[in-house]
Amino acid sequence: MCEANAYMYQNEKEELLLECVDKVVPGIGEVYLENIFGQRKTIPARIRELRLIDHRIILEKIKDDAEGQSVEGLSTGDDKTTDGGNGEKV
């Protein structure tokens, strides 16, 4: 079997979220998980690490702007650039 277990990383520990995960869909500010039993979870987190040889998906909470910390690595998809790749917005 190729399923993995999903864990939340916080306070230097990994807490089990969902077992036998076979579908992971990263989104903006969240990760959708589904397992072989049909259980589904949408977690406000980002993928921290995938250890596929160990069948582990490690997630971590996204820090909130209200806490004075920025949400890094997220895009709304609104930044369209020209085909020339020069970074000019359309």
C-alpha cells in the first residue's frame, strides 16, 4: 500500500491528523486531505515536508497576519505577467 499518514507539526512535535491518506490537494492557505475510507479534512496549513519513503505528510499551521506574522509563499493567482517573462503585469 502507498498511503501515507498526515501529521501536524507544532511545538517540535508531530500530531496525527489523518491515517491512510491517498489524496493531498494544496490550496491557498489550506490543504485538503482524503483517505481510503472516504474521510476528508481541509486544514488551514501548508505542506512542511513529504517523507514518502516513510509514508508521512507533515503539515504546519499558517501564521496569521493578525498575529503580526506574514503568510509566506501564498499567491492569490491575481498576479498575471506577460509571456515575455519580464515581470510586467498585464
